[in-house]
Amino acid sequence: MVRAARASSGGMAELGNVDTAHTSISSHDLDTLVDEWLDWSETAARLHVSVSKVRQLIREHQLAAAVPVEGRGQKVPSALVMDGQVVKGVPGVLTVLHDGGYDDRAILAWLFTPDDSLPGRPIDALRENRGSEVKRRAQAMAF
């Protein structure tokens, strides 16, 4: 386990555990989990925004990106975009998990890993408007 500092409700920093299994996924593993990747210009076209706006969405944790294959640039999983918008619930899940110390790679690995108890992958539940349980699990992981 890795120790990570988190702000508590009292304003003091408190140490919490961050599961290293979620933060050290290899490029090969992430590329295997995600079916289709979009570069930033393809993402911009699907969202009907500029590449600068995609960069801003990633920076503000409204969208996630990772390097799927070593030596290539960051890409966005196509499943995060649906009907010209970021999938409902994705920005909230990203924010909660980032606040809990997870990075984009770890979050994407979690979103795209099948979970029999959902059933399916968390990203599929979000895309099918079954996001309540996904959000609850993200909150439990983060805090």
C-alpha cells in the first residue's frame, strides 16, 4: 500500500491508503481493457468542441486520458463519449476518485474492469444510466 495525504473535514491532512494495484497498471493491461481509443482531435470532433476544450476537460477531471501504448500520446477511451457528450456520471466519478488519490490510469482501469456484482463494467453501468451504484463504489474507494 502507498500512503497518500488527504485533507480531512477539519482542514488537517490525514493519511489514507491508496491501493497500488489500482495505480500501477501497465500500458499493455490498460490497452487490453479499453476497446477503442480516440486521440484528442477525434474526441473533440465527437464532442463538437475544440482540442483546447478537450485538454481543459481532461485537466478539470471532466474527462480522462492515458497513454494506452508506450511511446504514443495520451488518448481518451471512446466509451467515455456518447451522443456528442461526456457520459453522464463520468465527471463526478472522476472527481471523487481524483480527490481520493487515484490518477487517470487507475480510474480508467477501474471503470473498464468487469465487476460481476454490477454486473458488467462500471463504464457500461454509467452508459446505461445505472450510475448510482458506480458512484457509491467510487466514494467508498476514495474515502
